[in-house]
Amino acid sequence: MATPTLATRTPAQSQRKYAAQKSATNIAANIAAIIVCFIMVFPVFSTLVLSFKQQVDVVRTPPQLFPCDTPTEAFNLSACRFFTEGYQRILDLAPKPGTLFGVELRGRIINTYLPNTIFYATFGALFVTVLAGAASYAFSRYEFRGKRLLLIGILAITGIPLLTNLLALYQIVVDFRKATLPLFNQLVTGGQISKDTAGTLRDWQDRIVLIFIYIGFFLPLSIWIVKGFFDAIPRELEEAAFIDGATPFQALTQVITPLAAPGLVAAFLLTFVSIWNEFITNYLIVGTSKQALRSVIVGVFDLTGSNLINYQVLAAACVLVMLPVVLVFLFARRTFFQAMVEGAVKG
């Protein structure tokens, strides 16, 4: 039988051919998505499994993903050897009567580095979101001289790596510390504050300086992200609010901001994760001199020196580091994905 040509092909045959092509395309796309997901998830999964291994299974040759082998079987689920040795060494639990659970967490990853990182990431992302929202609204709704040039300058700043500014930032921080040192010494000498209080205030000074550095680095990109959402909101909504008697501030907070919330949430999450994963700035500014101010990423790096072959300890630390970020994205994933889709559609 001769194959139907384009001229003799019936509509039903054309529809079946189109359906077959579409089905093949969908299958290929799904296979590609599965491969990409596997490549992305496997390192996380292997780190999670490694964190529950004991030392003898970590250093064995050849390595095995699951420590579930026996002398006679390559895999036996009932023979799996999972331990919490890595987490015990990271948490460094010690009995302490009178506490909620009767134990004390003495590990620096949990009681020092993790709270520091939560503080840096939360307040840094919060200030970036507020400032980006205010600046984006001004760029979106008002016309002023030099607006286009300023926007281009902000975009250009986002292309400058933070590493190129670190030497200047470090020198500024050192000069700032030297400038405020006489003030603290004077307060201690005059009896207004104790020496320990002065040390605490200087530590908080360094924390605030770090947050300002993060704000300066992540604010430009956030302005461009949020501006796209303000541009997509019709001006008629503000004009209707003005007609109803709303002030400009009320129109911004009660009408415009809720509509731009996905963009603001996206800016907050991106900044939060970027600060959470940031290493070099924290290491240079406070990591080498003030251990109590280190971020959790610097803390994990510090573990490599004393746990070079204890991979289960490093894996447990990595799991504890990534867990808060995973939880944040799980709770905010719907708003974040909505922002990404709307941002792509709005161009």
C-alpha cells in the first residue's frame, strides 16, 4: 500500500500523526527532566545517606552508597547500618538538668554559627526587600531627570563581582573599627559601660557592618526584579484608590504592595539564600578574627581542618546547614514559583 501524501492524507490521519509526534516530544521532555532532576538530587541524597554512616563504612574500599551488605549478600535491607555519629559530634549533646529536654547543645554549628547566619540572612533580606520595593516603586511610577542613566548604572553594578570589592571593603571595616575604638575605650574608662559590654557592642557593630555590605551587594538586582512587577500593575488602580480618598501611602501599602507581593517574596528569598550561602565576605571580615561572628558556611569550612577524613561529620553539618533553606522554600514555594512565572510572562 502506498504511503498517503500530504495532498491525499485525511484529517484523521493528520491528527493521529500530530498526536504521535506530540506524545514522542512529551516522552523525550519527561526523560530529560528526570535525568536533570536525578543529577541535581543525587548529590543531596548521597550527602544525606553519608551523614548516617559510621566511620568504617565511610572509608571502605570500594565505596558503597548504602551500607547494607553482608558477607553473603550485596544488599540486605535488614542489615543496613545507619548511625547518628556525625550528628552527635556536630550537636555535641551534653546532659544538663533543668533544661527543656535535659540536654545542652554545645556544638558551635548549632548554638553560634547557625543563629548568626539566620540573623544575617533574615535582616539582610528584609532590608533589601523593603529598600528594593521603595526604589522600584519610585522608578516605576515617577519620571525624573537621570532616571534611565541611574537604572543602567544599577544594572551595571550587578555585574561587578563582590570579590573585586573585598579589599576596599575590608579596609573600610578596619578603618571604621579604629575610628570607633576610642569611643568604646572612653565609655569603659568613664564607667558608663563595662569592658564585656564594650566587647559585645563591638561585635554587634561588626554584625551590622556585614548586613550593610550584603544590602549594598544584593540591592541592585532586587530593584530590577521588583520593578518589573510594579511596571505590570495598571496605574488605574492607584487612580481609583485616590478617587476613593486614599493617600499615596495608603494606595502603595493597601493596593499596590499586595499585587506586587510575589515579586517582593522572590527578592526576599533570592537574597536570603544568597546571604545564607555567602562565604568569602564573612570569612574575610569576621571569620579570621572573631569566631563568635562566623556564618554557618564558614563554620563548615572550619570543620574540614579537624574532620578531613570524617566525612560523615561534614555530611551531617551540610545537612543541618541546608535544612533551614529547604524548609523556607517548602513554605514559600507557591509564591516563589508564581513570581518566577509572572516575571517571565511580563518580560
